[in-house]
Amino acid sequence: MIVEGRVGSKGELFPPKKIREKLKLKPNTRVIYKVKDGRLIVDVIPSIEEVSKEDKPVKISIREFYEFRRELSRNAEQ
């Protein structure tokens, strides 16, 4: 999607409505701005509620975590 926007007199960025809707940007939505290869990248910071609803990529118990950590430490010492 390519949409033209504008920069305000104080340097504010005004993303057009189509972009705000596509990114689900609401008032007070937190974002991260990054510059890469001369381009501005805007990433939405998900809320704690949104993150907690996502499927977890790995399911591991505390016991399994500590056992894995001990194994890593033993291997690192060798």
C-alpha cells in the first residue's frame, strides 16, 4: 500500500487514515520508530493483554527450564 501523507510544521508525522486503520493505530497507541537504509519503519508495540493472548512458541515447566539450564552450564564448562 502506498499512500501520501504529510509532515506538520513542528515535524509531526500524520499517517493517513488508511494507514492508521491498516495498522490498527488508535489514539495513545505506542509505536517504535526505526530508521533502516534511509527508510522510516513504524512498529506497533503490543499491549500486555495482546501478548498474553498469543500462543506461546515453547511450553516448558520451571523444572524443565532449570534442568536445561544446568545442562547448558555443564556443556559450557567442558
